[in-house]
Amino acid sequence: MTTLVGLDLAGRRVVVVGAGAVGVRRTRRLLEDAARVVLVDPEPSADARRMASHGDVALVERAVRAADLDGAWLVVAATSDPATNAQVAAWSEGAGTWCVNASDGASGSARMAAAGRHGDLAIGVVSTEEPDPRRAAAVRDALVRHVSAGEVDLRRRRPGQGRVVLVGSGPGDPDLLTTGGREALRTADVVVTDRLGATGILDQLPDDVEVVDVGKSPTNHPVPQAEINRILVEHALAGRTVVRYKGGDPYVFGRGGEEVHACRAAGVMVEIVPGITSAFAVPALAGIPVTQRGVATSVLVTSGHAGADPATVEALAAGATVVLLMAVSSLPDICAAALAAGVDADLPVAAIERGSTAHERVTRARLDTAADVMADAGVRPPAIVVMGRVAAEGFLDDEVCATLARPVSPDAADTDD
Ligand code: SAH
């Protein structure tokens, strides 16, 4: 018989014997669950060595001994030798420690579930008889798909503490709302939404989810921030899960920080699900990489509300890309200040309205013509304005890019290490 339990392995010692492909795969999963993994193998694989050199695991490079299992909460026997795995399973049995035997699932005392996750739910499948991992994985996939498809109502049933989840919905295209954001929406009793972002998707929520629109636009009267804070806190204190649904990313000119303060001050639990900010996604969709080796190595994201801010002019003069939000009305001032400071008159400027939506429009100009060109075209908010050489028409065409780029050493590779 098999009893399914959820183990909390965070910070707990797990010994994985065998650092080949199977052991490494299991280790990755255990690390995702924040276990403290010790890998034992006389000849570890290159992957295992890399993990050890990054400090992700402790590596013991010799044949396993019974004493290696001391203090382990869980043991995974994952060598390619069934006899060694059986030995490790027997030692674990003697020590009263759960053991997963990778070469013979039926002989260990525990089985790893084919596991999936949806928000705060772990979804696991194990077979109680002959192990058949692919079959278990297929069932797991079906279950996760079903839950993720939004067919299961994930709102809390048990009355509990209310909370606020700040969710960034991306620039507008529902494909750019993260899976985390979607999951958070499925848990909402109340959604407090902005006008910008992927708001169409809110129609799919169950009828009894309350949707409060506090959307702001330059022409209508916005709900004051203090009132929004009050709405969030009031619902959460009444025990509801409140999703504060915001365009782009909540912390990029989204006043998310102020909402967090208001919640904390009222003793309300608050979480964040970051979103894809329009500052980077909207240029990307218009063929503008905000950085490019040899062309622009830094980027300033700023708000047009600051007007002709000296930092903006300095960044332009230094060759950085400048991404301006909320800058349609202040664009003439910003261009004039940059020109006065000696920034090249032919510096490319692009304005992208309603990026990622069916109404997206890109208008291009130069620094010295941008104010007139944008006004003539009738550019209106919401729009992202990009200034910099990366905003040149056809920048991603090889020839255009080559004429703009300074030579860079191929050895100066970007690395994520
Ligand atoms: N938190 C948001 C920004 C909110 S400020 C984010 O991270 O994207 C509002 C400004 O964002 C708008 O005035 C506009 O400059 C920009 N913006 C948001 N969505 C946009 C879109 N789809 N297309 C163009 N600009 C957008």
C-alpha cells in the first residue's frame, strides 16, 4: 500500500546516491523544493560537478557508506547498479529513513510522485503497484491541465485571513499574462482592476467574483490612490482574497509600493506576482531590443511626468536607450532639452501606442522632428516612446544593425553566471 503525503523538505538533508543523469534529475527537483542535497558518487557527472561548484549541492566523491545516510530525512538511491541501490535501500530501512529506489520503485520504502504545481497546490500521482513513471506523468499532466484550464474554482472555501495579491497583467495581450497571474485570478473573490493591461480576460471569471474598476485615464477622473488603498484593505479585512490587477508590472510606475504600504499598515497580508512591463515588452514587439551589444548597453526607464529631466538628457547624451512612459504630452519639451544639450538631431525616436493589442501603432521620427511628427500622427496615450539608436527603423535587419554597432570582442560574451 502507498500513502500519499506532502513532505516539507525545505532545509532538510536529502542524500542522493548516484550522480549520473537520473540522480541529477532527481536532485534538480529536490533543489526546487529547497532540500539540502548531498550527492554521493565516486565518479560524478559533469552536471553534478557544476551543481557542486555553484554551491547548490554538497558532493561526496567516493563510494557510498552507511554512515553517509546519517541525519538524512530522505534517501534517493539512483546509481546505475541495482545491487548498490538495494544496499542503500536496506541501510535506509535499518536507519528508519524513507528511501526511493530509482532502479526498483517497488523495493524502496517511498516513491517520488510525478509532481506538478498549480499556485499553492502540489499535484502528485504515484502508482501503488508496478511502477510505470510515464503513465503516472501522463495522469499528472492531465490533472494539471484541467486545473490550469480554469475549470476548477480555486477560491478558498474555508474562511481564512484575507489577503491582497498584486498581479501584473502585462501590456495587454492576454498571452503576456503570466501563468502565476492567471492562477492568482482564479483564487480571487474580488478583483480591483486598472484600465490598462489584459483586462479582457476578467470576463471569464465566475459571475460572483466582484470586479471593481478603478481604471485611470488622462481624460476621466481617476479613483484617488487613497480610495484604492481603502478598497483593498476593506475587502481583505473582511476575509476576502483580493487581486489588485495592474497593467504591466505593479512596481513599474504602477504605485504598487504604495498599495503594499497601505496593506501592511492595516495588517493585511500582501503578495506580488510580477508582470511583463510594457517598458520592455512593447518595444520588443515593435522590433526594438532595448539593449544591444555595441549599440546600447544601458537603458533608462522613466516617466514623462518628470518632464525634461536632466537624468533623461544625460542618459541620451551617454548613448543609453531611454524608454519613456506617460510621455506623449511632454515629448516636445524632452526633445528640445536633449537637442539643446547637444544630443544628435537624427537620434531615432519611436512611439508605440497600445502595444501588444490589435490597435498597436508604431510611429517613427528623429529627435528634431519627433514633436511635430507625433503631433501630426495624433499619437495618444497609452504609448511608449523609445529614444536611441536601437529605435531606428529596421534595426534588426542585419545591414542596419551592422552600420550602428561598434565592434565588440566576441570574447566579451554576456553570461548569466
Ligand atoms: N505598470 C505599467 C506602467 C503603468 S504607467 C507597466 O509596467 O507597463 C502607464 C503607462 O504605461 C502608459 O501611459 C504608457 O506609457 C505605458 N503603457 C502601458 N501599457 C502600454 C501599452 N500596451 N502600449 C503602450 N504603452 C503602454
